[in-house]
Amino acid sequence: MIVHEWLFLTIAPCDAAEPWQLGFQDAATPMMQGITDLHHDIFFFLILILVFVLWMLVRALWHFDYKKHPIPQRIVHGTTIEILRTILPSIILMFIAIPSFALLYSMDEVVVDPAITIKAIGHQWYRTYEYSDYNSSDEQSLTFDSYMITEDDLELGQSRLLEVDNRVVLPANTHLRMIVTSADVPHSWAVPSSGVKCHAVPGRSNQTSISVQREGVYYGQCSRFCGTNHASMPIVVEAVSMKDYGSWVQNFE
Amino acid sequence: MAAGGDQEEKTLTLAQQWALKEIEEQAAKTEPPVQATEDVKPANSDSVEVVAEKTEEISATEEAIPATEEAIPATEEATPATEEAPPTAEEATPATEEALPTAEETPPAIVDSNPVTEEATPATEDATPAVEEVSEDASEERSGEEVVSEESGIKIETAPADFRFPTTNQTRHCFTRYVEYHRCTAAKGEGASECDKFAKYYRALCPGEWVDRWNEQRENGTFPGPL
Ligand SMILES: [Cu+2]
């Protein structure tokens, strides 16, 4: 197992960060799929450019050394090549910008009316979740705190600094609105698999919409430095079927 | 990006996306199909359908783009003003027409157009009784029973997307819904059933702590909003 880890071959049992992970976590939302695809598309051209630049560099070093060309050429500028090497990169940048902006704005957009609103409120150093769609008064009927499980209390198979006592339960394949805010200092609600990273700012409520495409457990961490225990306020999202979500809501406390 | 819903959305032009009247109208109008089908199909396929319908219908009513800026009390009285609606293609247009005479602002600047639509729709329904698709109010009441799907056993319903607040920052969305609720109860009396939806919306959108603080401020008479 340790050998495998060193060979970057670990397969985590859940959607959490793996030891020595280099790539993305598996996408669970269309948003994350878009991010991953964009990254891969750009990386393809990035590698092409890298190879081209390295090839020119190495070639120049190889061919123009002091033994072969004892008297250096005294060219200080060439208009044509300067125009080309300015225009071409800017065209490439523009071509990268097109899908990039398309993705950015599609992530902001609220396409349909959400089915459920979940509020994630950051505290030093835990999170509170409020499901207020089922309230009949200003009394909160379904709200709970989510604390990290400390190292001493971990059970076999649980991830250190990632597991919490109360997970965010939400239905898969449903449009959800996350309202993210904070009660003290800025925090951030980030779940890599869902492609969401939303700052939790006191006095302001930020909205992000997610639609988890498959049932599973997704792990995330606070992504805005918020004090001593910044590392100890992870996020665990459990996406279940609509039926299970219904019974979870009905059986809450 | 990969979802069908996004693809459909892409086909809208910017002008269409900003055409608030239409979108709200369509949202209100297409709500019944969503809730009706929710019982049978997975939620995802619904949304695709809804967006598809939206796209069609928006292009149908495209010419009615200008919208209004109106204070809430004004709209509450303005409800029965739908008569002069010309008989156009869809039943969505009458309510939009009602908004047209006062049109001065560009769509993004809308402040309180949503109440206009919501208040106006029942009137539309009266005017055209033959319409099979019902207004938002009626659908909401109906959804009371229907949305309780066998699948989840609970009522799946929350504050709709509000095109007055299209950004990530929803602070004012929550605040506005809270104010709307209390202005509604001030106008229609405590516990009026028309106001229940606003209560539902602000409870969905506002963190409990904020609501508690505002309730306290209202009691002390220090609430900063226009009540
Ligand atoms: Cu934090």
C-alpha cells in the first residue's frame, strides 16, 4: 500500500483528496465536469507551446555556442519577428478566453428555479446548516452543527481532518441553492468534486447552485484562512436519493 | 457545461436573458408542469424540459421586453388593470402588456417588478378563463398537495430564482423578501394567506440569525428597512 502511494496509484474509497494526488477529484456536477474539461483542453495547447519554446531554446543553445560562432551577431531587433511574437500569443490567449468566460458565466447562472435551499453558515470553527424550506415559523426546525471528528475519535476508514459528525444530506439529481454566509470571520464553503468554492462573508449571503449527478459522499475543506482551527472545519456532503432525503428530513430529531 | 440544461440556456441571446418580464412570466407559467412531472420523473429531466419550453415561449413574446419600476403598494392596487391586453398568441402576454404602459426603465434596473407579475397573474386568470395553465398563485396552492411526492414524502419547494437578484450576492434578495412579507402583512392584515409565500421565501433565503435580529429590531422600532 505504501509503495502504491509512492507510485501515485492510490484509489480513495470516496470523493476526497488522495495522498499525493496531482489531478482533480472526480466530477460530481456538470460544473466540475466543465472545469476539468477546460483544464484538459488548455493543458493540451499549453504542452504544445511548452515543447515548441523548449525546442527553440535548446536549439539556439546547441547551435550558437562560442566554438562554432566565435564572433557573435549584433542583431538588436527585428520588426517582423517582434510583431509576430506579440500578435500570436495574444491570439492564443483570446482563444483560451472564449471557453473560459463561457464556463465562468455559465457557473454563475441560475438556470432553473432551485428545488431546495440549504444555508451553510461558517463559524470559528464549525459549520451550521439550515434547511428552512420546512419551517412554518421563524423558529428553525431543521438545523444542525457540523463539527470535525477529532483524531482520537476517528473510526477505521474515516479520513483525518475530513470527517464530520453531521453531514450535509442532500438529494442527488436535484437543483439546489446553497446560501453561504458566516457568523464571525470570513470562511469558505468548498467541495472540489462539486466544483464549488464559495466565500462565506459575514453580513453577506452568497449563492451558488449545485446539482449533484451521482449519489456519494464528497469532502471539502475551509478555503479561507479563518484562524487557529482553519484546518478543522471540513465539509462533508452526502448525496442520497430523493426518497432517502425525504425520510431523512422527516426523521430529523 | 455537460448538462442538457446548460446547452439549452446557451441558445438564448443576452437580450432574451435579460428580458425579465418574460422570464418571470415563463417561470410562473411553467411551474405547473415541473411540479406535475416531478412525481414520475427524476428531477433533472424536468429542468431540461422547462428550459426548452422557456426558450420557445420567450422567443414568442420577444417584443414585449420593456419592464417597469413600481413600488409594492402601488402594484397591490394595480391588480385589476389587465383589460386592454390585446389578444396575442400566448396567455402569458396579458400580464406583460399590463406592465408596458409604465415602461421607463431598462430591464436590469428593475427594482420591484416581481410583485407586479405575481399580483397581476390572478387577474389575468380571471380575464381569460379558458386558459388551462394556471397562474402562480393557483399553482402554488395546488402544489401544496401535489408537490408532496411519493418519492420523497415531503414538500419540495423553495424560493424561486428572482431575476431582480441575478448575482451571487443574495443579501438583498433575502432582505427584500423579508421586507415584502412585512409590508404584505401590514397591508393585508396579520396572517393573511397571500403573504405566506413571502414568509416562505425569506425563511429559505435568510440565515436564522439575521431574521431573529431583524425581528428584534422591528420590535424596538429600529429596523432599517422600508416597512
Ligand atoms: Cu473557516
